[in-house]
Amino acid sequence: MDDKKTSSHAQDEHKILQYWQDHQCFEKSIDLRPEGDPYVFYDGPPFATGLPHYGHIVASVMKDVMPRYFTMKGKRVERIWGWDCHGLPIENIVQKKHDLKTSADIAAFGIREFNDACRADVLTYVDDWKKIIHRLGRWVDMEHAYHTMDLPFMESVWWALKQLWEKERLYEGRKPMQICPQCETVLSNAEVGQGYADVTDLTLTAKFKLTSGPYAGAFALAWTTTPWTLPGNVLLAINQSIAYSVIESEGEKFILAKDRVETVFFGHGKTYEVESIIPGSQLIGETYEPLFPVFANHKNAFRIVAGDFVTTEEGTGIVHIAPGFGEDDMNLGLVEKVDPIIHVRMNGTFVPELSDYLENEGYHVADVPMKAKGVYDKVDIEILRYLSHKGLIFSKEKVVHSYPHCWRCDTPLLNYATTSWFVKVADIREDLLRTNREIQWVPEHMKDGRFGHWLEGARDWAISRSRYWGTPLPIWKSEDGDVLCIGSLEELESLSGQTVTDLHKHIVDEIVIKKDGKEYHRIPEVLDCWFESGSMPYAQLHYPFENEEKFDAGFPAEFIAEGQDQTRGWFYTLHVLAHSLFGMPAFKHVVVNGIVLAEDGKKMSKRLQNYPDPSVVMEQYGADAVRYYLMSSQVVHAENLRFSEKEVDEVSKKFITIFRNILSFYSLYKDVDNRSLHMHRDGIYKDGELVKPRAEFAVLDRWILSRLFETLHAQTEAMDNYDLQEGARVLQAFVTDFSTWYLRRSRDRMKVAGEDRDEALVTMRFTMTTFSKMMAPFMPFLAELGYQMVHDDFSGEEDHLSVHLETWPDQGAVEQAVLEEMGEARAIVSRALDIREETGIPVKQALGSMTVTIPDGTLGEEYRAVICEEVNVKQMVVEPGDLGVQLDTTITPELRREGMARDLVRHVNQLRKESGLTIADRITLFIASGSEEVKMMFNEHQASLAEATLASSISFGIVSQDLEHRATFKTAEQELTIGF
């Protein structure tokens, strides 16, 4: 650690981290709370296949703030880390590392070897994660983390799947789904929703030549944005309620919807004549030539059929139907009893039958990842070339539209009819919406907005993936289609007669079950890793095989938090599985954060280096500054945040430095703080007896206590409502008031021994202690520093071991009248200081009087005294009227000498501070001048000068008038002189 780049607060944070570790403060924060009063929160497991970024840090801080808060509220909050281990992220890394481009490459490499490589690399960055999370000050057990690849976790996932099977919520079916040709697997609806991007595609209006009926020889025009699907065409769909036109143009006849004629023809610069207008029903049943003759004998194909979904909003009013590549298409194919033509394989390449027509050996249908403007798929161009050669293209054009891409590898997806295993979801939409109403969402609009809308359109969940490194589906099939669903290790061992120590694919695929004269082999697919994430509430505990009581006591969770993208991911899968298995929501409260962007509004990118390294920022400003900056921002209300290092610096200066200055001030007087006095909410106590009720305190002390309790009430209400932004923001306003008003107005009180100083110090001690507890969830280091300053600087005493072992502060009374009157006094001071600035008279120069007008014409004497001291006027007149201030700016010789005295005190005390003197150090002060006015100043203010500078003796001497005025003070060790 380079101290030159490490702030003093960051250096203290390192010491505090060591202190917490030495005294096992985190462990004690759990052990000291009763087991029977748990507060459960779910920690969504991240992948360790990359370094943590600010998005992870936001989530981690949220997951630290609320557990710290509820621990202080008396709850037992166990915090176990988890690692997401399965799925495409690590598979993609291993494939790239070993140059495995296809599933055939993986098979040749070996499934066992591939999975072993995934296991070896999946935790590559665990140590880096541990360092960042530890440095952030987050308390979480990472040494006993669960892993989704561990057998206990996987067995609980199998149990969940078996429960769905027994509840008849699981089925195998064929549906059009989005697949990634690069990963060669299905994506769930939630995954598809994460990868949309605007692309420029080539669109075609193709000519289908009719072969029957009165219009044989005419061309039906059909428009498509996906030319690659045209070889799979089996039907043309029209809407029977739409009128269609028969058009003659350039020697050919065309049929299309009447309402689309002008756009289609005139828009492409073609002249035409309308020969006739016919109802759509007249075209039903007519046949046409297939675009690709290789499929000409396909049963029941190449007919015009009715489709209610056909509109005239775009295209031609005639839709090309390829049942293998779209939901409406597949449904219509089922109605018309036409099997799909699957002319594209799962890897995105065309089937060999098309090799004589398209010269695209090895091309992917979606060959160019993340297509941009002006970039088209090679296969679309091949389709265009072939159809153009055959004279079957009416027109072509570019279109910009939003298209789904794989959220892992950025490959454009294919809408592909394939077989998958599904969890039934569509039939419980209303139940999911009902249980969602039981959840508190922050921000509130997420409940019925982003999440609610997703639930309203929820479809059955495709959970099988044609991949390798994941939890295998525990489904064994016989040749006649009989199915066994296995729900535990014991069940598998009992049925197979084998001892099983690993449930991964390369192990269980070798297990054959023989039962009732049949052989059962496991199906090849693995589970969607989102199913594992959704299973973590019970799988992390290996429920129901152990920890049943613990799970039952903590389900649903009190709290979860993640980014807004998880409304379609983790939040959704948790919700679906909890309802399907237990009939209730998985969580009670959820905080949704937005995305942390680079300062220029772009996505943070390591390649672009457009954001500061989190580790460096934490060393420069402190982890507390990063934590508070994020938690007090809109990012914890699901809004995006442009990360600003400058604003982190502002937190460091305007909060951390200010509070540390308060601590430094208290340290000057700590030794004279009467520790026999203790403050509670209602007054000062000594030996258990009330010696001074709060009502008799100085008004400044009553004000700061009311501000403290006002802030405590607002913060507690915010935290109970999971409003982290408001819970953080109120702290900033208070620390500013504490320093710039209370502390500054109390400085002189601290210098004179007596009851007033005792009261001020015990008030300050109580306020610092209480406020440290209030800061603890958000700024754990600064809170510890403040708490320990009051309790003997990290002595390690059990009674005051850590602020994080304390309970949340008790609420005290807020004296609203005191707040209002002090607010009025501060407004008067502000106006008076503005007048001083406008007239160029510095505050150090005393003035004779001021006149104040306020609505009721009355102001208490204590408030008058505060105002006069702050504005530096001798007397004050208060009159009724609108709020206003007038200063008598006449400076008499007496007032000028008083200003000189005040200036001298400021210089001397600054020198005391620079010399490291404390309140216990007394000085000998000597003032020398040849000025008669300075001598008069000394005579008039000798006593107050000695008191204000803590001088045991003070004297004056005359020197030549041409020398500057100077003051010299001596201590046992040094003699210092200043000019003034």
C-alpha cells in the first residue's frame, strides 16, 4: 500500500479492518444475537469469472447496509456468501481457452475433460473478490461460501425439480424458442429480454407463384424481415376479412392487400393498374410453387390459408409461414397439419439439402454478432442472390429494428422450434401477480411496472439447455418413452445400485437404471442456470435433506437486492419457484438498483478504461466515501448513475473530513470531559441520578439534541422502509449542522472549566456516540472511529468493543419549537453576514448594534445571544414585521480595538493548533507594539485575551513605532512570535 496515494482516512480504515479481525467483531455481531430471532436475506451469487466492478459494489454495499442495520435492531443476521458456478460464462471462457468452437469440438475434447476445465477455472478470481469485498468493509462469510456446483446444492435443485414433476408442473414439449447458434442452446424469455440491440437488416418482398384457381400464374407478395427463413416456408397466410387487390404491373400480375398497394408499388417506383378487388376468402386453399424445389413434396404444404393475426399495418397483408421459426407460424402449422421444415440446424448452419442452392457451407444463419448499420448476414445475401436469379424478388430494402442477441456471447438469436423441458408458468400468472402484491418494492413502481408487466406476460419457462457444465436434468427415459424423475442422491443410488459422489453430466450420463424390465438412460440436457439461482433459498442450506427448521424459520427472506435487470432474471425465478413449490413469495422486501455507468454515460469498459479502478478510489478517498456516494444516489432507486470520482471526493471532504474534524476538536477536550456524567434522552445523570433535566440545558445543546433525534427519526423511518437513499442523505445534513453551527458556536464554552463546559462536552459525547451508531450501516469505518474516540481509542474493552455490536439508538424527544426558533436565528445570521460581505466589513470587526424584524416581534434572550456572537454585534433590537436585518456599520475606536483583539486571538490560537498544544497547555503571552491604540486594546481586553488564548500570564511592552505589532508566546519547549 502506497501511503502517498492513500488518504489518512483510508489508512485508518486498514487499521479498523485489522481491529475487527483481531477481535472477531463480525462473528460476535451474529453470535451475540438470539438464534430464535433471525433476519434472513438472500445474497444472489455472482460469477467469479471476472473482477468485481461498481455494479457489484453497489449491490454489495446494499447487502451490507441492511444487515448491519437489522443487527443493531437486535436481529441475528447470518451472512453466507455464494458463488454461481455453472452456465455459459465459464463454458465460453473454456471454449475460447481451448479453441473449441462447436459442440463437435467439445465432444472431441471430451465432456469429462471439458467439465474438469470448467471446474478448474470457474473460481479464478475468488481471491480478487475477497480482497475487494473485505476492503469495502462488507461483513460476509466468504470462507464457508456455498457453490452451485457442489453436490449438496445440486441435490436440492434435483429435489425442487422432482417436486415440480410430482405437482405436474413439469413437461416436455416442442415450441418456438429463441436459441443461440453459437452456444447451441435455448434461452429463456428472461434471458432473451437482456440482449436486445438495434440492428440494420435486409428485408425482402418475395414473389410466390400461384398454381391453382382463377389467378394461377399471378404472384402473391409476402414481406419478411428474416430472409433466412424463406427456405422453411410451407404456407402463406391471409386475413379473410381483408380485401385484396389483383394488380397488373410491368407484364406480371400480383396479389396483395388493397390497403398496402400504394405503399408497396408507389413506394418502390413501380407503375401499376388495379385489375380487380377480391375478398381474402376467395384465395383460401389456392396453391403455389415452393421457392426451393428441394422441399416440393412436403406434405400439405404450399397453400394459402387463413390467419387472424395478419394485418395491413406493414408488409403486404400476406405473411410467409415457416412453422420451424416462429410461434404464430408453428401454431398455424399445427392447425393446418403441416410439419415444419427445419432447414437450419441448432448451430445456425443450413442443412445439406440446400447445398445445391446456397453456396454457404459453414455459414451461420446469424453470422455477424451484434449487427450494426450497413452490416447484413451473409446468408441473407445468399438468399437474395438465389431468389434474384430465379426472378422471385419483388423488392428489397434496409430496416433498422430491435433484435435479440445472446446475453453471454452477443450472437444474434434464432426463433427456432425445438424440444425442451418446461415449467408451467402461464397458468399461474394471476397467482404470481397476487403474491407479488405482498412484496414491498423499492422503488414502488417496480412492483406493478417492470416486474408486474413481466408477470402479466409470463410464459412457460424452458429450463433445459443443450450444454455441458451445469446441473443435469434428473430425468431418465426408457425406449418406449417412460420417464423417471429423480429427486435425491439416495433415490439415484437405490435405483442404479451405484455409489454416486458427483452429479455432473459426465458422471450421471453413464448411469443406467434398470427397472421393471426396462433400461432408462438420462436425457442429455442440463438445467438453465437461472433455475439454480432461483433455488438458492433452499439449495444453499441443502434443504430438505438438512436444516429444515432453519429454512422454515427464515422463508420467505426479509430482504433481497440486485439490479433492475433481475426483474426478468433472479427476482423472477425466485418468485416462480417459491410460488410453485411453497405457494408464497420468496422475499418480503426488495431493493432494485440501477446501472452504474461511466462518467460520459457509456457502459463501463475495461477496454476503454473509462472508469477509475475501485481499489484505487477506495485508497484515495476511503471505502466509506465510495459507500456513501453510491447509497445516497439515485442508483439505489433503480435509476442509472454516471460514476463521478469528483463526487466521491466531495463526500470525502464534506462528510468524512468534517466529521473527523469534529473528532479532532473533541480530542482536545477529551481529558477534561467529566466521565462521571452521562446523558440519556431526558437529561444528564450522575451515579444513576438525574442532575440536570434537558429542559434546563443551554439552548444550543437542546437544539443539537433535537436535530439529532429529528435525524434519527427520519433515518429509522427510511431504513424500516428500505429507502437507503433517504436513510443516507439525512446524515449529511446533520453532520454539517453539527460542525458548522453547534461546534463553532460551542468553542468558547469549552475553554472555561465549569458547569457549562461539562454540559457541552457531555452533549457532544452523547451526540457523537449516537451519530456514530446512525452512520454505522452506511459508513462503518467512520462510525467505528467516532465510537472509539469516545470509548478510549480501540482499547478492545468488551463493553465497548465495536459500534457494530451496539443496539440502534433510542428515539428521544424533538423540541420542535427549539428547531423553529434556532432556524429563525440562523436565517437572521445569514442575512446579517450577507450585509457584512456586501459592505466589506469582516466578521472579526465588532459592530455596535443591529435591528431585526420578525413576524411576532419576539426572540428569546438565548437566541439573541447566539445571533449577536455569530454576527459580532454588541446589542440587538427586535421589532415586529417581515423578516429583515439592519446593521449599524459605524465603527467607533472602541469597536475597532475589539476587532483587533479578536484578530489577535485568532492568530494565537492558530499558532497553538499548529504547535500541537492541547487545552491543558498554558502559554506566556507577550504583546509588543509602539502603537498607542494597541496598548489601549491590551488594557481594555487583557482578561479576555488571556482567557481566550489559555495564557497563564499576559503582558505588554512598548517598541519602536516602525516595527510591526507582534505577539510572542512561550511554553517550556518553545517560543513563538507572530505579527498581527
